[in-house]
Amino acid sequence: MGQQTDQNRENAIAYYRLAFEGNPRKAVELYAGAEYIQHNPVVKDGKEGFIAYFEKLQEEYPEKSVEFVRSTAEGDLVALHTYQVWPGNEEWITMDFFRFDAKGKIVEHWDAIQQIPEKSANGNKMY
């Protein structure tokens, strides 16, 4: 991987961690580009939509936690695989994808989110 690709991966993790742990405005200031395209259907498009969504999550669920299980980067794309625990011990897995601009700023986001079921047909962990 090139130096910029490695830096994008590190920045995606820092961005996600800052937002998830309660400081989405700082995350956007440090890591988001001039435009921000959001593909999650429950989050409004743009930087302010992202900030509002994560501020609400922090207010409603301050005890949530996130663990970064793995990450990969290729060119201007970064993928993160996370394990999350929410109040009531609900466990979730996410796959987040970020596109970076030429300045190394996040300009687009996609994700897939799945709650870990109580039973698994194969016994393998999802993370």
C-alpha cells in the first residue's frame, strides 16, 4: 500500500472512533472533505446530517462501544469491519466503506449493519 492509502485507513478509523465516541463535529472538521455523500438511508446526506445522527446516538446511547476488528484500503477506498456493543448487551457487526478525495478527506460513506443473532448455523463468529 502507498503512504496515502495507509494514511486514509488510519484517518477512517480515527474519524469513525471520534464520531462513535461522541464528537462527530470534530471528526468532520478533521477528516471530512468539502462534500460528504451519505448512503445509509437513516442518515441525512451531507456533513450536518452525519453530525446530527451521531450526536443523537451519543445522547441516547452514551455507553455504546466499538472495536475495530479489521480494516483494508485500496486506492481511495477504505473498508472497516467493527464489532459494537449497545445498551442491553445488543451486539452488532458493521461493514463501513469510505471514499477519500485527492486531499485525503472522506467524501462518501456506505455501510451494512447486522445484529449478531443468538444462534448461528455454523458456529463461526461474525467478527
